[in-house]
Amino acid sequence: MATVSRTRAVSDILAAIGRRAPFERAAPWDPVGLVLGDPCAPARRLAVCHEVTERVVAELEREPVDLLVAYHPLLFDPTQRLVAGKTAAGRALRLARAGVAVAVAHTNFDVAPGGTADALADALGLTEVAGFGPLDGSPGRKLVTFVPHAAADAVLEAVAAAGAARIGNYTHCSFRAEGTGTFMAGEGSSPAVGRRGELSREPEARLEFVVPPAREAEVVRALLRAHPYEEPAFDLLERRGESHLAGRIGLVEPGTTLGEFAERVADALPGAPPLRVAGARDAPVSRIAVLPGSGEDFLCAARQAGGDVLVTGDLRHHAVRSALDFGLALIDPGHAATERPGVERLLALVGSEGALTRGLLDLDPDPWSAEK
């Protein structure tokens, strides 16, 4: 008997992207994931864009898709109203009317292996590439509890099923340490071990695991249901961890000068605005740092990683002067140009999911370019 395949939903496409570039690795300020639409809706027709411009929206009104995957967030700032107009909120309203769901894969794709940062390093021909510049992911929680050794696996299984104890593509991530717990059960209690009125000393495991803030209530309920104690002790802590590297640094051929490498950048990133180059054009460079998009916050990190030059966008005058003072040359091809190799990889990733996928990259040019 033939097996009938289920139509893939929007959530299936997001799960596939998340396996390659987990959404929790995005910067805390970055609204990634599904931002418009129904996760259970079918996703037969897909599209990918760099940025949701007026031309992108007009094209999707003419020929709608089920899901648009954008690299740049559409609704970057908190939005209280969706009112018609030539604004991000107005474009969101038009897409909603057209039945187009919108998802964003941005800084989570930047830091991912093979994502935007790696794509820029590859486009510029760097070798022996490594990461630099930690980018903190979304704020998280850690839950610490104390449980009899025999019950530790059952408790971990329960909280994992509720969405906790996950790091990237790994589940059931926890740490255990042995110790002794003490308690005295009072009047009206029903202790699972020990006796009322007597000091109990019980061998226990300290069990700790991460908890996504959005799943906190469900994880605590699962813990309380699975824990054998009448009054489980636990601590829920704010945490910051699992930083991933936003930039890449690698080598070029010995004897390459800053001017020669700038020419390579211009050739590798067609359509970029005229390059801005800071530093002596005849100075030799060997270790090249790259960071797609706006990399001004990573100038010191690039130099500390050993970079002779950083390729990134959106550099301001005083930051450039400071970088030159501490020995870092700079090449600024523009914000969008440094991201474009990665966006092309995002298009390939979404297209590999089997649904009909359209690339709309020609409809969202760099805003510094004249829009035809």
C-alpha cells in the first residue's frame, strides 16, 4: 500500500531552517522566526528575499506564496499598529492580506556554520578560517533541582518533553553532581522518604538544565509532576551562555597588499557601492577578518583575533579613526553587499526543502543603489 506524504507546513520549513541555524542563537534584539502567519498552514510555495521592500511586496501580491523567508527583519521595532502606508507595518499588512506568512533568519544564520559569515569568508577566498567575535544569544533560564538518583532520569525525560534541556540540535542536555540533602518533615507532611519529626539525610543528585523562557511554566509543571518529593526544591536562574561567533578570520596569499585585497573585495561583491578603504594601500595584509552587515561593535575583537584588516559595513568616522589608531585597517563595501553571499546560501537552504521556491533577491537592492 502506497504511503501518502503529508503536506509540509510552515512550521516544518522553520524547523528545517532551525536545525541548520537554531533560532535561539540570534542576538537578543533580533526578531527571528515566524513573525506573520499560521505555523500550521501549508507551505507549498516559498520565496526568499534579502529585505522586504515595496517591490518584493508588490511581486507577492501579484503572485502570492505561502511563506516568505526574509533575511532582514520586516518588523524590526515593536509594532502596535498595522496601518496602510509605505512603512514596514504597511508592508506587513499587505502581505497578511495576500495570505503570505513571513519568517526571518538573520543573526542566527550569521553565526551558523556555512551561514552568512562563512559565505563572506568563502567569497573573499580566505583560507584557514576560524571564528571571532562572540554574539550572545537570547536570554535564558537555568533550572536547578535536587532529586533522588533513581528518579533523575525520569525527571530529565519529563522536562525535556516539555521543551527544556535543549542546546542547539541536542536534547536531554543536563549536568548532575552528587551530594546529600537534608530535611525534617513537619506535621501534616507526607514525605516520600524519611519520617516526620526526624532529620533526614538523603543522597541526591543536583540536576541542572536550560529552560527557554517561553516554556518556563510548562517545564516547571512537568518537573513538579515527575519529581517524587512532595515539596521539590528548585532554583530558576537567569543565565547568559552558548555565545556563538559572528565573524570569521582567515588568511590570504603572502605579499598581498591592502589595495590588492580591496580590489578582490570589489570583484567578489558585485553591485556593492564604491568601497571605502581606511589604511595604507601599499601595506601588506595577511590575516583578514570579515563580519557581514554592521560590524562596528567588533573592531576591537577583530584586532584582538589578529586581524590586519576588517571587511564589514556601516562604519562611522570616529570608529574608523580609532581602529586605525590601534592598527586595524578597514574595508567597507556596504551593509547589504557583505551579506549578499550569505543570503544566496539562505535561498539555497530554503530551496533544498523540496517546495517550489522563488528567489526575489533582484527586487531588494541595496538602498544606496538607485531602485529601478
